[in-house]
Amino acid sequence: MTRPFLDALLPVIRDAATLIEQIRADGAETRTKADLSPVTEADERAEALIVAALRRIDPETQIVGEEACEAGGKPAVAQRFWLIDPLDGTRSFIDGGADYSVNIGLVENGAPVFGLVMAPRSGTIWAGIVGEGAWRFDGDTQTPIRCRTLPARPVVVTSRSHNDDRTLAYVARIPGADVKPSGSSLKFCMIAQGEADVYPRFGPTSEWDTAAAHAVLIAAGGAMVDADGAPFGYGKADYLNGPFLAWGDPAAYAALPPITE
């Protein structure tokens, strides 16, 4: 049942990205949320656009959006629900960078099954349907994507704005690692299309930050585990994530350091 969502939501995520870029060009006003993270009109209006579309397309399924949760409380976890981050990487957006993305993910029974990620500045979209495949869309061009075999010098993507001592220590344990800081959920997409190999994360994230791109990664042949080495799941208390490790080559996990000592 996820294939129809791809066709239905491609124009929606493009509309959300267009709106975000229009607001950026006009100058977005910034406020600070209770968790001290920034929020703009672009975050709120893009989420409203996506939520309205999902209510038309899939009216029976619960929708969990970042800005609605921050403003009015987090809904109880459902067996099947949408996770939306309308503007992941708000700091980059505010600072004039390009490392921000629009994210729409579907979770069933605790696992991501469908994801759409779009980079508004470039117009690139990544899509994943778990069990069917993953694709990159550049305008009208659709290209299948797949994770690559782990090279001798792995590319490790890390957060551009949330690196910490644990991340740096982990990267130091990977021989020959080529570190590439990046922002938002685009790090997962780099692995999914074979441009990077490993993404360790110890800093705080929420489920809407990861679900869509996690689905793209799995659909492209990658994987992601929590601090216990178990498949990374969704529907946790308060929709908060713990540490995780994402990678592309299925055979690479045994060669990678665990994220817990």
C-alpha cells in the first residue's frame, strides 16, 4: 500500500520545498522553542501544508509532526503513523546554508516502511519503499540508488552542528576514516546513494528527524541499530531517539566498532 503514497506525495513535498524557499527569499522570522531550538514560519507553514495533504491522502492514519508536537503536546503512539519534520536543519536554513531538508516518513509496527526526503536548495528528492527499492529524483529524472560496498577508506558522515566527544572518539576508532560533516537527514541519503558509508550519532534527535531518511537507507540496502545493537525502532516514549549507528554495506557491521564500550 505504500507505492501509491510515492506518486501522491511527490508533488506535496515539492510544494513544501517551494514554500520554504519562498519564505527564505523573503526573510524568515525566527523564534526560540521551549527546547531552545529555533523555529521559523517556514517550519510551521510547511508542516501545515504536508499535514493537510496527508489528511486527504491517508485520513485514517495518525500524523505526528514536529511543530504540532512542540506546540500542543505529543500524541499517543499508534501502530501506524506518519512522522513529519517539515524543515530539518533549521539552523542551516537561518544561517543561509543548504543543509536542510523536508521529511515525510511512515512507520508501521515500530519500523519505517516509506520515506521521502527533499533538499529544497537543490531540488533533489530521495524516496524509499522498504522491500521495493530507493530512488533519487532530479527534476523529471528518476534514478535507482543503492548503498555501496565498504571501501578501504570509509566516508563517515557526522553532524555539522552537533558533534561531541563521543562522536569524535568513535570516528577515531575507524581506520582511515574520511570524515565529512553534514547537516540534517541528508547524511542518511549520502549513504543511501553510495557517497558515504557510516553515520554514528550520540547527540539528541527525535523520531521525526530520522524516520523518513531511515526508510530510504533501508530501502537502498543499508541498516541502522540502537546502542544495544538492535534494529532501530520507532514509537518510543516522547518520540525521542537514543544513540544510533547507520551504515550502508550489510557486510560492514562486523568490521565497525560498536557504539557502546
